[in-house]
Amino acid sequence: MKAIPYGRQNITEEDIVAVVEALKSDYLTQGPRITEFEINFSKYIGAEYSVAVSNGTAALHLAVLALGLKPGQKVITTPITFAASANCVRYCGGEVVFADIDPDTYLIDIESVEKILANSTPNEFAGIIPVDFAGRSVDLEKLRNIADQYNLWIIEDACHSPGGYFIDSNRDRQLCGNGKYADLAVFSFHPVKHIAAGEGGMISTNKEDLYKKLLQLRTHGIVKNDSIYINNPSFACGEESEDYPGWYMEMQELGYNYRITDFQAALGNSQLKKADTGLVRRKEIAERYYNAFKNQDFILGQSGVIEGHAYHLYVIEVKERLGLYNYLRTQNIYAQIHYIPCHLMPYYRDRGWKEGDMPNAENYYKNCISIPMYPTLTNEEQDFVIEKINQFYNS
Ligand SMILES: *Cc1c(COP(=O)(O)O)cnc(C)c1O
């Protein structure tokens, strides 16, 4: 049996052809495939606008910048996430406030968020960054109601959940990143995520003003549009003139180079075509795991079979987690832990967080393990994983 990782990309001949075509074209970066990817992605998740960037972390950084976080303002997020969900606040000089997770869903606990805000002063908090952890969508409708009471923005970290959804109070499906309740949503195209572009990220929104701002921030804060220039045409020409010259552009804000390349967008586009079939397979795998483990007494909790779950990860909570992890490695099965609670990373401990602050997240961390979950995992491979897990506890 070859090595079985917890997650992996699925690159097909079609993907390779798409990338080679891009490489042979006139554009390596800032070409037509980027716009095409943005339009197709918007359609896929049901949002108005999307802006492709160099990675998911850049997407988070630009999202926070576009929403105008002021230094010292606070933003709430979950400790059970990849560090980037919190770090983007620090990039902008904001302070991260962690809210504990719900031990059943592993998502940010909305009641904890409410409690934090109930004790806040006006303008102390600027926003909330909920994470659709493992692929399960946060109830953004509930979170929006709370955010509105305190005048907060919401950035949905949907890096785990393209194609996922939750059911709102009207019994309607709300696709992750569709922009109905969150101001902005971010995605990643790192190889372990649903859609691989090598590196890559996307920010989606229904708000035109934010969309335009994001486009500007992605490219150094530079604009090229006669109707919005601040300097006058004579300055721009270097002589008396009523019109701007062809070369003119303006840097109006401090932006970054967070562009994605055209050949990465080609890969993203090609991968997007397979996203739905990948999702179907992920659900099948989840159902097989759930049924295999539901009556096992070493299982303390698991991702389960949840409508709208995109199953980026399949998490089980188990007894003797360390032993299982090490045993699986001897069997060439590479499980992973998602995540070490972010508030207990040394960087955030230095900012005042300590053990005991997030009891549910800390307790979850003691038992959680992500077992192999990716569309090309075969039934045979999955059965081998299940067999080895059972074997560890029964020997
Ligand atoms: C992967 C990931 C990111 C960051 O994406 P990169 O493309 O790796 O920068 C952010 N948040 C979550 C929840 C992620 O899983």
C-alpha cells in the first residue's frame, strides 16, 4: 500500500493541458485566465464578484485592509483554525480576541461571541472572522444578526468549504462565500484544499465598493482610470493639457503585489470543473467513516454526516490520540492534527492568552485527529485506514 496522506490534490491530464496552454500564451501573469477564473468562481459560489490573489493569507490580509480595520481595534475569531485567520488582524495592527468553539460542531460558539460583545464598549470591536472549519458552514445568518447589533463586519474564512452550505431560517441553502450574510469571504487554492492552483486565493463579495477596493489593493494601490485621478492632467502630461496621457496611472493607496499568475488561474479554472464531483466523493467517504466508527467506544466524537458539509477534513476525536497517530505512521497512513489552538501558539501567548482561556478548544485539541479525506482516496485505501484504526484499539 502506498503512503496515504490526510489530504492531497487531484491533478488530471486536462489540468496539465490547461496550464501548458497558458504557458504558451502571451500572458504569464495578469492575463485573461484570471478574469475567467474570477467569473467562474463567482458563479460556483453564488457571489457577485471575486478577486483572485496569490494565496489565502493574502486574501485575508486584503479583506481586513479593505474593511478599514484601525490599529488597536479588536476582531473576534476561533482558536481552532489555521493561524492566518487570526494573523491577518495583526498585519493591520488590530488585536485578536478568540471566542471558544462549540464542542459539537467544532465551529466558533455564537453564544461566546455574544458574551464577548455584551461586555464591550462602542467601537472596541470592528469585525468577526468565523471559519467554516473542516468544511462545515458557520450559521452566518445568526452571526449577522449579532454583528448588526454591534455594527461589525464579517469575513467568512471559507478556505475549507467551497461548495458547502448551511440552511437558513427560510429553509434556503446558503452557499459558503455567497456574500448574503458576510461582507467578504476568502478561499485558498493550496494543494490540500478542494481546488488546487499551486498557491492561490480568492476574495468574494456582493459589494461593488469593496470589490473595487480589493482590485486596487491587489496591485500596489495603483489605479488606471481617467475618471478617478487625483493629480491633474497637466501635471500628468508634463505640459498644459486637458487630457491624461496614455502612460498615466496613479498610486492612491498603500497596496501590495498579491497577484496570482495566469497559469495558476488556468489550473484553478480547470480544477473548478471537477469541484462538484470531488465534493460528492468527499461526502461518500465521510458517510463510510461515520458508519464504520459510530458504534466504536474509542470514538469520542466525529465530523459525522452533516448536510452542506464540504468535508475538507474528516475529524475524529479519540482516546489515546498520540498512540494512534504514531501507529498509523508505521502503517504508512499520515493523519494530521487540525489544529493546535491558535491562542496557545507562543506568539499569541505573548499577547496575553493562556491555557484555560478556551476550555472547549483545548479539550478538543487533546483528542482530535484528521484522517485521510480526498476525492482520489479509493474504497480499498479507506478500508485499510479503518482497519488499521480498529486494529490499534483492539490489539
Ligand atoms: C489554508 C488556509 C488559510 C490560508 O491559505 P493559504 O493559501 O495557505 O495562505 C487560511 N485559513 C484557513 C482556515 C486555511 O485552511
